[in-house]
Amino acid sequence: RPATENIRILTESSYFLGKDKSKFLYLLCASGDFVKVYSVNTEETLRLMGGHADLVTGIQLNPHNHMQLYSSSLDGTIKLWDFMDGIPIKVSSLGFYLHLHFYPLSGPHSSVLLLVSDRFFFLWSDTFQLVSVKLTKGAGQDLESKELSVVLDGVGASVKHIAFGREGAYVVSVKDVTLQVYFFKRKLLNRFSLSTVKTKGGDNRFSCVVCHPTEDCIATGHADGKIRLWRNFHHRKEYTYSTLHWHHDIVMDLAFSVEGTRLLSGGVESVLVQWHNESSCQKDFLPRLGSPIEYISMSSDGALCCTLHTDNRITIINSNLRFSRSIQGLIKSRDVKTGLVVDPRTKALVLNGEPGHLQFYSLQSDQQLFSLDIVQRQYIHQAGLKQSDLVKVAFSAQGTWLATVEESEEVTDPELQLKLWFYSEETQSFTLNTRINTPHDNHITDMCFRDMDELGDDSLILVTTGRDCVFKVWVMVEDTDPEGKSAHESVSWSCDFVGSYHNYQATNCCFSEDGSLLAVSFEETVTVWDSLTWDLKCTFCHPPGNIRNICFGRLTCSKYLIGATDYGFLCCWNLLTCALEWSAHLNIVVLQPDPLSEHIAAVSWLSKESSLFVFKPNEPRPLYIQRNLCKEKILLAAFVPRDEPETISSEKYLWLRKSQLFFLTDTQELMTLSTKSLEERLTPSSKQLAVEESLPVTPFSLLLGKHRHQQAQEDTDLGKPVVHNKQEQASPAVKELLHTPAHVLPSASFLCTIFINSLLISKENKSAEEVADEVEMESEKADGDSDEEDVTVMEQEDTSPMELLGEMTCKLSKSQEKELRKIRKMDYSWIAAF
Amino acid sequence: MVASGTGTQLAIGCEDGSVKIFQVVPGGIQFERNLDRRKGRVLCLSWHRSGTHIVAGSIDFFRVIDVASGQTVQRIMVNHQVEKAKRECVVWAIALLSSGTVVSADSFGRVQFWDWEQGTLAESHTVSTSAALSLAVSEKEDSIVVGTSTGATYQLQLLPVKLGGLEKCWVRTKPFQFHSHDVRAVAHSSTALISGGLDAQLVIRPLMEKVQKKGYDAVLRKFTFPHRRLVSCARKARLLLFQFSQYLELWRLGSTEETGKDGEVLPPCRMPEHLVQLKSKGPEHIYCSCVSPCGTWVGYSTASRFQLYRVRCDGDGVSLRKVPKVPKLLPPAYQLQFSADSESLFVASARGSVHVFQLLEPGGCKHLHTLQPPSGCSEAVYLLAPSADGHWLAAVSGDWAIHIYNLKCFQHHCVVPAYSCAVSALAIHPSTNNLVIAYSDQQLFEFSIPEKQYTSWSRAVQSRGLHRTWLERDSPITHITFNPKNPAHILLHDTYLLCILDKSLPLPDDSTLLMNQSTLKQLPETARKRQLHAFKICKKFQPLLFMDLLDENCLVVVERPIMDFKTQLPLAVQQKKFGT
């Protein structure tokens, strides 16, 4: 089965900075099912530690060994990692826990973890308990821990709702308007409640809690922006608190400095506030951090702090409250209205970023390339304020022109602006060329360029469709007064043609591959227009139901037009015969053609699961079906062309050769289909990185790197899965050579042979046949799977689905199997030849 | 000016930088000596609890003076570290704790803790962006209240750094913003923080953790007006006497001849008339005042003098003539009350005594008798209530004992059973001679003077209990009067409501609405009967200073709108408010 790679948005994660002795700072971050290790100095992802089967809910350094990390996950396991090497040391399974955060306690409570869990599956009543668990000392992969005791009942589920006091003497939990403090030694539980009455905009609900590192002081954040500092809380009556108030909305997170003299707070204002000595008069601000602050964390030496923002960005801040650097992956925007667009120039994924910005996200490096400010207005974080946002974006084929549409959030009277941007080679960015106010009288539903590579700029046409029942064609016109302007400044865009069809709202538009035809869908009907004369050529419809998506086939299938309707039909029309070629009953939400092949990917949404179908328009049978791709609704998809065609062993994934398919779900998770398994993807990279890091940059290391690169090249040329054991054999010798101090090394003559040997390519242990066999086995299994799926899925004019199903269930004899394998082998050689 | 802990010595700081020590002797003070004089005006003083040292705050510095030698032993600059040293730093308030720590509140809004022997700064808390003006330390010296010029008060508490540990530090804890202007004075009682400001408000903020049980103490109290009668009324002459801090004003009430329905404002046929303003001499505030029911006598008393005037109305003109040879009273009156027939004046005085003066035509007065409780009393009398028939006089002294005297024979008649609360108002019923007493905890009693016992109605009220809403009211009853037409009616008022208590109707229980007048109006006649209860409350006039029944169908109500004096206040310190 293919593994789906999740690049999850960091919504539910905690992180902190760890520091090792070699003055190299690491930033650890729980991200989806993984724990990421970033280098603070270079902002790069050093390691991706996978292995949890569900969301990682908490990470914590081992208090006894700061090179080790505990992580907990919704899958009910706690793992202890060596994060330098990315190896799990210990896995503790706690079976029935569904949701955990945990805190290893130091001092007398060694190896006791405290977890937040809903132990009795009280999912509906969202009651969480704080439980202490004694972990067994031994190291092993699957340890069952059963020594449990409940510490606190009714705690908040978020990691921010629980904090540990000075030296682990007490634990604090907040929920709604109640603060609970439990003293471990005295076994004393104190509960303090604030008033629930919301007066004068006050709202006493707790949002987060932290404890002073050296004094007995608890800081809590509240929903109305207040910060309360609690003291004397071992008295039930004579407890006291002081209030700090700057935030106007909920305090998202708090953090004390290492000495406890400074308190950092952050909220939706995107401002980091530093309070000195718990005084409300002395405070510093770091404003304009871009987006609401979700988490704040201090490094263990206090030199740095970092903030995690709601848009999936980590900002690292110096202790003097200066912005240092930021680690930025895919920015999570409030709503991806633009769709997933691929920049033809950089192959970056383009979508909504910060409010009013367009982000260019590099998939290879998991980094933002740049952010283009489209709306060019200050964004104000305030609930209920109607602000302009980017809704549509389109690139021309070469990526020289970019069209954007922005509209205000008003439903009745959207202020529309169409902007056309030209890519300037000098500045290496887009410059605004034309701005068209109110291009349509109502919302713009779709927009596309005529993609014609060979004809150059003159043939460039932009089509926009709007809910005002028209589509408009925009062309470039030369300025009459081209004085002192460069070639591209002397052009501007203006409307050339307005088309409509029976006063229906235009919903989608699409150019055929050669640019001669334009398909525009008007509610239930697809109209096809000649792009030279703007004559209506023909219309298609498949009632009932409005057209949701349309696209033309490509390459050999360019005579087909594909459309998906609201009522769950996927239709393929033949443009030559003007007739329906085939149709299938599928609730398609996303229809995405691959620009480099005939393949079209369609994602359906049915009964709370998304399924992927890949087909060629000329064949009604899908090439590939992946049922239950994910539980979330997939909203968008994009084919991203690969830099070089990948060698794909299995027939099933041949359609992924030239481009890679990415999905964006409604929770803004970006996913892709990978042809390799998770382990394959993770291990080589992490190991390589580990070695490379330890190498100083010398001519020798460069030589070594080159050598290795060649080796890898050879591997890929062979067209077989990369066999990494050669490298692994070589590396210990090299490592030893490089890591041992010079004065204890044996003589060079002794080492020479070992070193030379390590560089030699050793002969394969396995015979070529054996390897081929193995590959076959895999592909066979995969084939079997896909067949099975085919059978269950197909509802089209397939002939013998039921019989096939029966066949697959009965077992074949060994000889039969072998024969089948041989036949398959022959089949493969055929395909390979082509 | 600060008294020492033992109360035997008084230290006075002067503008010229000297500190003078006075000895407190019975009946006065006696200059003892001058302490070390340094340049710079002395703005605040504080004694050490043992009386050995005085700390004096000035501009930019404070100094510690040894009382025995009179020498300055330490002089500490308070704005030493401040960059903006050009601005002078005024030490507005200072306190010397028994541990030797000096607490200073200065114009930079800081509260600083100094070790005066070392001359070092221990802690500094910037509590406000504007000046910290006043400071008070609790008895245990573990809590401090600070008033600032923005009207906010802050509490600082001495709290352990680590739970159960010995190390302690001062932490600013609770901020309170109840004033709009400077908080000039603060006090720290064992259960509450008390602050008084330029906005003419006194605020008592209870410390909930110190309050043992829920009661009167556990609620925030705000006082704008003193709980005293500041207006007196001459019923027959229809005159009102207003007592201001430095002067008195006599007004003649207007009248109307028209009649109208409930809620209507009738046009007056005669406008109210300001007759005369009587300014008191000297800087002293007027302590009490009274006008006689016939309107011909006006008396007032300051802290040192008692004055009596004869008012003559000839046509439009009004003349005031000071009554000569008024007997000297030492100390002067705490409360003045004319008898109903305007023939005698009762003067409440110290040690529980009440002087009775006979008023003589055409303008004279004679000391008739001094009434004194038989067992003696150390506290002064602060409330008086004569009966309408001139037979009885009730006097309340500071120890809350109510003595009733027989005026016919100038004899002590009886004592009302002691109650654990201050009396806020009392009056004797004109026909039944029942004494109605309102206590500061909002309890009401009726005591029959002839029978020397509580009346059955009073017993019924006590056994039944008053309505909870009534008991939870904020301000005490300040005046009681009666309806001569209906002896069952008692008229009461406090700052926020006036109430007609109808003894003939059943008392309300906690489940019914106390303030039911508006709902009653909407009910039909029959249903209204069933809903009626003893308390008929009107909240139309607020804040209410005075209410009295002139005659059977005429009630005078004096209302003092808050805005009247809010507008006279100086501008408050400008503060940026979020969202404005």
C-alpha cells in the first residue's frame, strides 16, 4: 500500500529549544505525526522523527538526559528518542489512552510521567484526567505500563492548561474559570474559582497557565486578555493575585524566562509582550509578528525564545526582544480561496499565505520562497471586520504574467479588483502592470490564461468568469504613448470580449491545450467557444446538476472535455462528435489534469472519506484508484512537474512519473502520494544528514561527497531501488578515521588499505535475479491490491467484475503462482522496453 | 502631622524643613522641641513604632531622624538612579516599618523599600505611571495600600517567595480603580482598604480573605455623602437650612396651588427663595446646624464655637441677628436640635451630656439644665430626638447607648437595650411616643418610651426578619419622620430611597419583591390588595439628602445631583483608555 505523506500544519504542537554541548541549537517541534528537529542556526530541518501512528500531542526533553526526548501521541504510545540520531530508544504503549500530554518529572519522582488522558473513553463529556504513570526502567521497543494513578480530575485537554511548579513540587491545571493546584508532597488540592460573570467585556475563562521557575508564582492567561499572577496559593483563603492587562483579546500563551524575571505573553494581536518583574508599568513589545501567536517557548539557556504562529511559522527571537529568524513552512491561511496553483517558473506551490499575500512554497525544501503582497493593505486582526482578501490567482504558461483577483468579504457588494503582474527579471519578482477595478459586477468564479507556449506574449489571453452571468476576455494592448517605457510597461490589459449564455451564471472556464477552444460552464451547461472569433461552437450538458469542474484532455486525449456535476456525475464529451463518450456516477469535488500527460486526477468525497481516481479521458476505466485516501475532505489538488522523471518500479504509479500529485484538505493539510514507504523515505535522509554534519568542509570531504553522489547516480541509472548498504558499510571506517583524534590514530599506512577499501564498490551479494524476484513480489502484491480495488469501485461499463472478485479470494497452488510470476516477469520486460 | 505609636507625642513637619515635637497633654498639646532642620519642605512623616526614629519625606530625598538626639542619622536620595533627574521627585508618603524598612511613595509612581541603616534600596515597584500620593500599612505590616493620582489604589503584600519558605518579598497584588481623581488618603484596617479621594468619595474595599463571615463588612462600600443630616427644615415656616462646610444657606420653599396626577411637574406659583447665606468665621468647618420649627432661630457649631442667630422676616427682607451671650460650651455642640414648640434648644455635648437651653424672646438664651446618663459616659452624644409633646428626649452617644430623658423633670427615664450597631437615625412618634430607631446594619426597632420596652410590632419585625434586599442596602437611614394623619406610617430615607413603612400592612418575605411599586401600579385594584406589603419604596430621587413631611399633604425632598459637584472638580489625570 502506498504511504501517504502528511505535511501537517502545526496546529496542535508544543516545542522547545534544546541545546547540546557543541553549541549547536536544536529546535524540536511536534508536527502532525512527526517530531521535527530544526537547526536554530540554519533554520533547516535536520531530522524528521516518524513512527507515531497518530498526531503527536506533546514532546518533552528527558530531564535526566538532555539529548533524549519523550514524545506522546494520540496513538497511545510514548516514545523516548535520541533526537541527535533520530532513533527511538524506548516505546511505551499505554493502550487505552486516546489523548495524552505528558510531563516527565525530575527529582524524587524519577521516571514518572504525568499524562492527560481520557482514560475511560469519555469522549463525549471531554473529561480529561491527569494521570501519573511509572515507566519501566528497561529499554525495549514495546513496553506496557500499567502502574497508573490519577492525580487530577477534570483537567483541560490542551498542553497549555497544565503546568508544573518549581522543582515539580506541584502541578497546576486550569479549565474554564477554575484553577487547581495539587501539591505532591502534602497531597493537598486547592481549587480557586473566578467569577463566571462577564462584566464590562471581562471574561475570566483561563486560556493558559505557566509557573515561575524559581518562585512559587503561577501566571495564567485569560480570555479577555488579562494575565493574573497568583501567589500564596497554598492558602485556600489568603491566596492573592495581581493582574497585568495589555492584550485586548485572549492570551494565547505565556512563558517565563529562565530566571523568572521576565514574562512573555502573546495573543491574536501578533505582538509579543515582555513584562519585567511582574510589573504592569515595565513592558516591552515586539510588534508586527505577522500572525497570531499560538505558543511561546524559551530555550533552556534563556538566550532565545521562539513563538509559534497560527499560520504555521516559528519565529526565533533574541533575549533582547529582537527578531532573529523564522522557520517557515507552508503558511496556513484562514481560507485557501485561490486554489493550489503551480508557479511554472519555480515549480513552487502558490496559494493564499498571510492575509492579502500570495505565498510561493517550495515543496522540495519545505520552505516559503517568498510572499507577494497582493492586496497591499494593512491587515487588522479584529473579529467581524470586513477586509479584502485574495480569491483567485492564475499564471501564464511561462510564468511571466500573474493575474490576481481580490475581493472584500462583503457578501452583497464585493469590491473586486483584478490585478495583472509582470515578472521582472531585474528585480526577480512580480511588478504590478494593470489594475482593473470592478472587472465583474459580482464575484469572479474562475480565471484562466490561454496557455500557448510557442506563440509568445501576443497570443496571451485572460478569461474571467463571474456570477454576473458573463465571461470576459482580457487582452494586452499597446499604450499609445510608449515614451520612456520598457516593452512590458508599455502594455496594459483591457477587456476584449464579453460573452454570456442565456443569462446563466458563469462558473468555470478552461482553454484547450492548443488554445483554440475555450470551454465556459454556465450552471448546467458547458459552452465551447472558438478563441479566435469568439463564436459559440457547441454546448454540452448532463442534467440535472450544475457543472462543478471542467477540463480539457491533453496530448493524445485533447479531443475530450471532462466535466463533473453537482449531482455526482463525471462526464467525458468528445469534441469531434459532440457527443457524450462516457460518464460515471461519482461525486467529484476536485478535477485536476496533469499538464505533462494525459492523466486526469479526480477526487471524490463520499460518506466522510476522500477517494482518488486517476484516468485517461479516452478510457472509461480508471488507471488507479485509491479508496479512503484520507478522512478529511480534500478541497484542492495540484500536479507539480518533477524536475526529472522519477523511476517508478510499479506499473501502478507510472502516472506519477512526470509529476507529483498534491492535495490540500479542509484542515489545510498538504498531502502527497508517495511511491515509497515511510521508512524508505525517512531513513536514508536522516542518516545522510548525520554523516554530512559531522564532516568539516575540506577538499577531502568534497571529494567524498562527490564520490558518494556518483554512487547514488549509478544506483538510479540501474533503475532499481537504491541499495544503501554499501554506504553504510563504508561510513564506519570513514567516520572512525575522521572522528578519532590525530594523536591516537594508527599510522597512515595501516589506515590506507581500510580507507581505500571503503571507497571501492563492493560486489553485490545478491544475484541480479534475486533482486528482480523481490521487486516482482512487491509489484505483484501491489497489483493484487489494485485489482481488488478496481473490482469494488468500478460502476462503469465493465464486463466481469463479479467473477474477478471470486477468483481473487480462492488460493492458488505454489506451482501456479510461480507460473503466474513468470508471466508477469515477461509482461514487465515488455513495458520496460517501451 | 503624625502622632507617635503611644499617642504621647506629636510630630509636625514644616515647610521650612524642620520637624517639631509636641507633647500631648490632657486638654491640649505642648511644644517640646525642634528636631534637626534641613533645607527642603517636609511633606510626610512617619514614626517608628518604638518612637525612637522619625522618617521625614521631602522633595528628592527623605531623612531618618533620631528622636532622642534630634539628629538626622540618614539622608537618602530617592531619584538617584533615575535618568530623568531633571524632574524633581516628590516623596508624597512615607512609612517606617518596625523592621527598619522605610517605604516611600513618590511622584514617579514608585513604591520603594529601603534599608535606612545601610541606605540601600531593597525593592522598587512602579505601581503607576502617575504619582503615588498616599500610603498606609496594615497592623501586621504585611500589607500596604497605595493611592495614586489616577484614582487607582494598589495593594502590596509581603508574600513568601517559596511556599513555606522564610524569604519574603513585596508583591503588588490587587489594583482597585474606584476613584476618578487623586486618592489623597488611604487607610488599612484589618479587613478592608479604605481610600478617600479628591472626587469626594470614601471607598471601603473589603479584603475578602480576611472577612470571616458574609455580612455588612464583605461588600464594597462607596460613600459620597456623610451619613449625617445636612439639611434641617422649619416645618411651620417652610424654611430649609442647608449646611455647607463653611457656610449655611436659608431658603424659603416655593409653593403651588395647582393639583395634578402622579408624575406630573406642577408650575410653582411662588418660586423658592434664597433668603440668606451665613458664613462662619475662620477656617473651621461647620460641624452641625439646625433651624427651629418656627423658623426664627438658627444655630450652628464649629469645632470651637457655638453660634445662635435670631431670624427676622419683615416683608421681603430677612435679617439675622446674633444672639448675644450664648453660654460658652467646651467642647462645642456635636448636634443641635430645637424642640417642637421652638422654645428650647438641645445641644449634644461631650461625655454623654445634653445641654438644654431656653430660648427667650426677643433674642436671648439661657442654660436651663444639663442631662447626663446616670452611669456616666465617655463618648459624646451625636444624635438627638425630642418628642413632639416636649415630654421626652432621646440621645445617642458614641457608645451606641440610647438614653431617654424626661424633660418635664429633667430626669433620666430609661435606656434602650443595647444593640451591637451604630444608630443612624431615630425619632419619637408624635402621638404614641414610640421611639423608632434605625441602625447602621439596616435593622429597625420601635421602642415604647412610656412602657420602656420594645413594641409588639418591633418584636414581630425581629422575629420575622426584614427583607433581604432591605438588609443588603448600601447606605444607612439618615432621617425618620411620621405622618400625623396616619400614625401607622413611618417615613424613612437614605441616600438612594425614601420609604413609607406602613405598620398596618404585612411584612414582605424574601420571596416577594421589595420594590414593588411599579408592578403594583400595573395590577388591577383587587390583585393590588393582595400584593401590598409594609415597605413602599420610591427611588425616584437620587442621591437624596433630606426628606420631611411639611404638613399633611406636603413632602419636601432635597436631592443633590452628583453631576452638580462632579463638574466642579478639577480635571482628572489624562489617561489613555484602550478603544477610545
